[in-house]
Amino acid sequence: MNKYVNVYAKCMRSAFLASAAYRMNFIVGCLITLAGNILFPLVTLLIYRSGTSFPGWSLFEVLLIQSIFTMSSGLANLIFGGVLWTTMSHIREGSFEVILLKPLNPLFFIVATTFSPENIGVFVGGISLFLVSIMHVGAIAPLSWLQFSVLFAAGTAVMAGLSLMMAAMSFKWVGNSRIAELADSSLLFGKYPMPIFPKTVQAVMTFVIPVGMVGFLPASALLGRLEPGDYAAILPCFLFMAAGAWIYRHMIRLYEGVGG
């Protein structure tokens, strides 16, 4: 275990040193990724300023959902965001065999070496929006913070699992840049209150592709709106991440190399 911790720590340090060497590129990258993730809060603001709303949800309650979604997305992309593009690039260029020869688990090696400091901007932006939203939703009980922590971890696990599943698809859909767009389409549902969707969609968002855990359910915990049955959605989230890791490892076993 110490071996893996040391390797990951060195990879993180290398990523930060590389970013420090090209500071302007790092700053611009952070700003671009942040700008791409604040569009939905701006759309929400425009919706409420125009006099319409999501039934039963105030402006800052919806912004709370979207801020938590942004934090979870930023954290997952910070750690797992580069797995898809790195895997796709190695397969396309025929260099994935080099990774298989290394004395480390291939999935761990790719995750460690694709740590992406540029996504810190998204995470920090999400925290900023989160703090603004918290100040407008009223007092929050200590137990609610504990529930939020558990659900936030589960939501980040969903994002990680989705990243790994997309990377696994790249073994078959080599060079297909639309894979990420498929995931983004699924995640769109997690940026809004679940009650606005039909019951069938809510069930899918909770137990099949549990994107509701990425933003809605952690926000519900802070607002004191959790139902007893909502806790059952925690297990599918971690199973989703485990499934992503299993599928990726399975695709490695099926990988036949450049000449296959």
C-alpha cells in the first residue's frame, strides 16, 4: 500500500511542478474549465429572474444542487478526468503495451499519471458557489453535515465510475471523441431537482445511473429533505464505481495489442 501511496504522491507533485513551469497555461486552463461549468448556474439565475421557477425549490436551493454537482465533478475530474483521453491515446498510438509492462496495476498507473491540476479551478468555483448558496438557505444541523459528507462521497464515486466506464469503451471505440458527450448527456439530469422528472426517470437516476447522488441528494441532506429510502441509493453509487473499475480491467484482458 505504501508503494502505491508514494507513487501517487510523486505523480501529484510532478503534475503541480509541470503546471508551475507553465503558469499562464495553467491559469488559462483553470479559467476555461471553470467558465465551461458555470453556464448552468447562470441559466438557472436567468430562469428565476424571468419570474419562473422549479416548483418547491428556491433559487439558492437549486444553486446549492448545482454547486455540489460542480464540486463533485471538479474533484472527480481532478483525479479521474484524464483516464479516458490517455487510454484512448495509448490505444490509438499503439503504446498501451508499454503501460502493461510496468510493475504497477495499469489502471492505477493511468489514474496516477493523469492527475489534472487544471480542474482545481472547477472545484474552487464550486466551493465558492456552495458557500454563497449556504448563506441563503438557512441554518443547517450538524447531523445534516454528516449526511452530506457521506452522500457527497457517494456522488464522487458515481463520477469516478462513469469516467472509468467511458475509458473502458475506448478499447472498442478507438478515437471516438463522442464517448465523453454520451456521459455528459447522462449527467445533465443530475443538475436539477429530481422531483421535476417523472417517477421512472427518478428511479433510473437513483439506482441505475445514480446521477441524482451527484448533486440533488447531498443538497437534500443539507436542506433536511432526505427521505428514509434515499439512503438505499448509497450502495448503488459505490457499486457503480466498482463496476467501472471491473469493466476497465476486463477490457484490458481482452486487449490484443496493435497487431490484434
